[in-house]
Amino acid sequence: MAMNPIGRPTSPNTDDGAGGGFETFSGSQGLMQQEPLLNEVGALDKCGVDFASGPAARSRLGGMERTAQIGLPGLSEPEALRHYVRLSQRNYAIDLGLYPLGSCTMKHNPRLNEKLARLPGFGDLHPLQPQSTTQGALALMGELSRWLCAITGMDAVALSPKAGAHGEWCGMMCIRAALEDRGELETRRRVLVPESAHGTNPATAADCGFTIDELPADATGRVDMAVLREKIGPDVAGIMLTNPNTCGLFERDIREIADLIHEAGGYFYCDGANLNAIMGKTRVRDLGVDAMHINLHKTFSTPHGGGGPGAGPVVLSERLSQYAPLPYLTSDEDGWKLIENQEDVEGDAKPFGRMCAFHGQMGMFVRALGYMMSHGADGLRQVSEDAVLNANYLLARLQDEMSPAYEGVCMHEALFDDVFLKGTGVTTLDFAKAMIDEGYHPMTMYFPLVVHGAMLIEPTETESIESLDRFADTLLSLAKAAKDGEVERFSQAPVLAPLRRLDETRAARSPVLRWQSA
Amino acid sequence: MSKLYFTEDHEWLNVDGDNATIGISTYAAGQLGDVVFVELPDVGKTANKGEDVAVVESVKSASEIYAPVSGEITAANDTLEDAPETVNEDAQGKGWFFKMTVSDASQLEGLMDEAAYAEFIKE
């Protein structure tokens, strides 16, 4: 078997796999079907549909016509369909089982919300329709804004950002605009970012023209207050802090952090990625936050796959509201209105600009509001409670055999380090790969970076106790196997998956980015 | 006569007079796993102690390489661009990252020698 430089197998599971242990003629193993690449299914000279040839037309491209083939294979409809259905059957999905990556990737999408988003009145709207014909949709956006402001206690919300990082950028641009308004943009250059932050935080601050100053964590996994006090000064533009943080811990000193930043004249950007752990329990306004994005997929269960479509609305404090980007929503006796252009801006609003062509992701707005209204205020509070309860249940079930990274209870994510694997010859990566053989998608691994060999588990609120127990029992059995010296089971894993372990090193060092015919 | 120092960021520097060669320790290379990409500093650039001047990316993570002292970058190990695996194969030899001048020798005082570093990574 081919081995990569760290002694792990690389070859696809064809000759030495599980199952019956014999090689099939087709390469498929029962219902696990071999599927070639699209380029290998179709061919350049094939066409899946019959078109009558069009009338002869004079080219108006002035000699710029394409003369070579574009290199895309032709497939019939069933060929294309089978290709994607076969691939989808090899995939792991939230609809198939517990997904320990948690809400970062996907939590359960209630089907009611899917139904609502497909109502023709919402689903068939065009963003360029006259506003007089989209009053219902605008009213829904108004109602969503009201819920988001009520849940966070904040003054205003910008709905147009399309994702968390886009929301971060929106919030930091508001802070930038506010500093510019105060004439302090030139002197306030520094943004404080904890070292456990989501990587997008420092990237956003840098993109908005600020320099990044890292804050270390203390022994409990939270911001080191002594260092924070040292670093605060008149050149600080603000802080970007996630709460609960990426270690799954509530930043207990958050009020003091906010006060220190405000006293120094800076702004507090809160990364709201983990709002799903505190919704209905903690009012963001009371924490002293000036701007915070809300990932609708994480907290309000909108779908989130393949990078979009997403929505990352940003709630703003009174100090920043006026800088919210175009377009924004207003209402008067004539109904709802989207303010689209700078010349239509009224009052003291000073939008910093526009972030995207239209007003945001309507389909996500419908789903998120559907989620809020079907849960109600008490139900949303219970979402957070159950998310935290489930994570702590796993933490409690696993803590004797695995090693929690920090002492005490966690929020919605349970974080372990690799101390329990020390001396076993099994790494975090091996452990994660072995989970695939057990039928689970691995948890987040090697993040946050501040924890050695990190394993971050977020079960989310919708898992039943039976599901959590099955998962916990599986991890406990793996931990025991590692300690009992069954190293081969880990270093070879995954054995039962459609593909064996890939050679990540070679993939990174010499990636093949284009299909080439043999 | 050159002398080998280590930093708490797991970098080594081999100092010969006013010149130093810098890389990451064998221990650090092992922790990173297979190195897949190295970004080197521009020769001629001056860097302050603690400033990030290079990047090393492995299958597990991307880390910054800091200037362990202040000075001017005098050479960069271009071979790493095509053969980043050299860092894993010979971290404290052929896998050096860059060379720089040492503008203030007193900055060397807080650094560890080989024995102290061996003790440091035991913790």
C-alpha cells in the first residue's frame, strides 16, 4: 500500500478495504458505487441534448470568436444526475447524523422554514421590482430587524452583509467611519484581537486599514486582563472579541473589557458567531457592544453550505447606527421604503457606503424569521439553554477518558486537547479519522490554535440524549482503544470510508488543480 | 566562532560576529508536521526584533517567523520555495530561513542556549 511520509496509507479503498474483502469487477462495493470524474463520464465530442442547428448568422465578434474547444464534457441528463446523486451518497450530512462540527457548518434546518422560503410571494420576488410591489417582503425585513434588535437590545441593524466575515467588515467600516467623523482615524490605528479569535477577525481589521495587536489568553482560556490593561491606549481604535470565545468559554470580564475600551475612546466589536449560546440569556447591549454580526445560519438555523447563500446582519449601538451602509429600511405612513442612494439619505444618517448590489439574502431572512416566530422568545432562550446543556453533557460524559482543555463548564462547545493521547502514538488527526470509520463526521480539529491538538465538539441543541449517548460511547471506545495500544486502527483510518486517507502533504505541495486526460 | 541561540518562539539563530542565520528548531518542525509552503523576507529589508518577517505553512497550520533580533535581512534561503520539505528534513541545517545582521548584540542576552532550550521544550 502506498504510504505518505508520515507513514499513513494514501490509496483509495479498492484492494484492501473492508466489506467482503474481495475485489469487484466494477470497483463498486455493493451500494457504495465507484464514480469517475465528470470528464471521464462524458466526452468532449458528446452532447447530452439535441439542439436543431440554428440559422446561419453573421458573427459580430470582430475576429474574437473562440476557435478552440472549451474543454467541457457532454453528458446526458441521467449521467449528470447519477453522478451527483452517487457523490451525495458518499457524503456526510446533518440529515444523516450528529454533526460535531456544529453550527459553524450546519445545524438542523427546520423544514417549516424551507416551506416558508418557497412561498411564491417571497421566492419569486426580483430585487429590481418596484418597492410598491414588494411591501410584504420589506415588512418581513422590518420585522426581522425588530426581532434582531430585541434579542440583542441594540439600536439598529444592517441587513445587507452576506456572511459573518462580511458582517465583520461592515461593523469595522462603521467604526472606521465613526473615527473618521471624530477626526481620529489617523491616530487610532490599533485593533486588539485575542489570539484565540476567529482568523477572519484580524483579517477584517487589517483590510479596514488597522494594525493588529494580539491579546494572549490567560490560564483559564479567557482574555488576559493584565495584558489588556497594558495594551490599551489613545491609539486603540477598538477590540474585536468573540463571546463566548472560540474555546467555548464565556468571557467573564467582558463588561470590564468594554468599559476599558470605551474609556480609552475605542469601540467594541463583538464577533457574534456564538450568539447561539447566549441568546435570550444575555443582552448584547448590556455587555457594552458597539457592533456585532449575527450568523443567521449559526443562531437561526438557516442553511449554510458551499459558502452560501448566507446572511450576516450587523447590529449597531446608538454611537454607530448612523454609519450603517446603504441600502437600509425605513417606514412612514406610505409604507416601507429601502433607502438605496446617497441622495435619498435623510436625518443624521451617514452611511459609509454600500456593500453589495441589493439588500441581502431574502431567502435567509424568511427562514430566520420563521425560526424566531415558531420558537417565540421562550423557545429561543431554550435553544441556547439546550445547546449549552448538550455540550456540557458531552463534556461530562467524556472528561474522564479524554482531556478537557480547560477546567469548569463550557458554553455550547466542549473543547479537548490531546493530552489523553500522549504516549499512545495516536494523534488528533488519527483520532478524527477513526471517527469516520465509526460513521461520524470528525469534530473541528487543531482549532483554536492556542490548544495543543485541539478537538472542538459542538453537538447543537437538536440532538436527543440517545444520540448524544451513542456519540459519547463511540468516542469513549475510541479513547480506550488508543490507550490500549490499538495504534494500527488509528494510523490506518479511515478503513471503511469510500476513500482512504489522502496525502495532505502532496496535495498541498503539488496540487493538481485541473483535470488532464490520461 | 559561531554561537547557537534559541528563542521562546522555537526559532534558532546561529550568530557569527554581526551576522546571524535564522531557522526554526527541529522540535518546532516536528510539531508543525509536513511543511508545505515557506514565504521568505525580501533581502535588504530591515526588521525590528519581534517583527514578523516570514511565514511557514504546514498541513496543520500557518505560523509567522519573527525576527529574533533587529537588523537587516542579508540573504533568504530560496531553495525552501521549491523544496519546503527541507525544513522537516534538516530544520537546524539546510532548512535555514534567512540571514540578517545583528544591529544590537545586547538583544542576544535574553535568548536560550541549546541546553536551556532543551529544558524549555520539556515543559
